Amino acid sequence: MANSKYEYVKREFEFHRHLPASNWIVVRIDGCHFHRFSELHAFEKPNDDRALRLMNACATSMLEKFPDIVIAYGVSDEYSFVFREKTEFYKRRESKNISLCVSYFTIVYGMKWKDFFPNNDLKEPPYFDGRVVCYPNINTIRDYLAWRQVDCHINNQYNTCFWALVKSGKTEKEAHQALKGTSSKDKNKLLLQQFQVNYNDEPAMFRKGSTVYRDKVKTDDCGNPIKRTREAITVSNFDLIGPEFWENHQYILGEG
């Protein structure tokens, strides 16, 4: 920028908050007014497989674009991106981390829309907001991801019951009232007894959300063994709360 008498406005009023070193950075992206957006585009209730796979495709593009993202977790219109502890992504500037992630994700969502909704034109532009949080160690990162997955289960189980009741003839108000104060066990019982639906048989993507990470691949595309392990970005629906996933993928967070 050329020096001028007006440059003081940058020097004296612009401030860049740098996120603390030796912390894991999580950028969480959420859809703005997606309740209206989903109705406008006739998303299936309680879950639209196309919309969820579109979100997963956007998350995959994020890992392709930004190598410092080691894992991402998404549910509904939300996605969390975990940057490695030692990242120097845009010098750890908070505003850059948020704005770049949100803008790139939003652009990809629009570009990939037709891949998943070929017969449904975008009627208004989708947009997302974002926040960034720092976590001090691996344990808190795992707890963060477990928290989001627990939230996924609670919300999806409720919504599965709610929309089953609505589709059976109840008003939305009546459905909310019927579910008021019910436990997880109560909801499972309701689905099984009234609708012959075993909640545990629902697709794992709906119940557990989606995890995107770089998997260690030891075979080529034809299934033949290869000498050198390569990485492939993978979308899965594993349980992140228990230890099994982390024991089998210690390299993701550098635990191995």
C-alpha cells in the first residue's frame, strides 16, 4: 500500500487478533436461516440425504483446499473443521481463519448444488456464518467432537419422532406436546410401537453425522496392495464418542 496521509486509518484502527499458539483451532460453520432455505427448496424431513451429501462434498473440498485441516465433523447444516495444533494458517489471524473458511465453503455449496439437486434450481443464495474456538489439547478436541455427535443424536432422534407424528396426522404443535418431557428410551419406544421403526436401523449418517478425514490407504483403486501408504480423503459415519475410532486412527491427531 502506498504511503499517504490517510494511511493512519489502517495503522491506528485496524487490529488483527492472532489465535494463541500451541492450540488446536476449530472453525464451525452454520447455515443461516436454513429452516427457511430447506422449506424453499423442499428438503425431505426429517433428513434429506441429498442435502447432507452436499454438505459432505463441501467439507471434502475444504480438506483438499486447506491441508492444515486434519478432521471435520458435520451434521444438518453445520460443519466443524479442526486445524492442526501447529498450524500457521494465515499467521493464525482469527478474521482470516473465519472469513476464508466460510466464504470458500459457501462458494463450493453453490457450485456443487446441481450435482445433488439436478432438478431443483437454487431459488436464493445459501449463506453461512462461522465462529472460531481454540482448544488446548487433544482430549478437549475429542470432547468437542463427542459433544457435537451427542447433539446430533439428540436432535435427530427428536426430529425423527416429530416428523413421524406430523406425517401420521398430528399438527406440529401436537407433535411437540407429545414429545415434551420424553426420554431417549421413550422416543425409541414410540417409534417402534407406533411406526414400526427401529431407530438403530436408521442410516448412520442421520444418527451419527459425518466425519471427513485423510485415511491411510494401503491398496490402489483396484484393491491391490501398494508398497507406500497414501492418503485419501474419506467420509465416514463412525462413533467419535468411544475410543475405537481414535485407536484405529491415531495419526489424525498425532497420537500415534
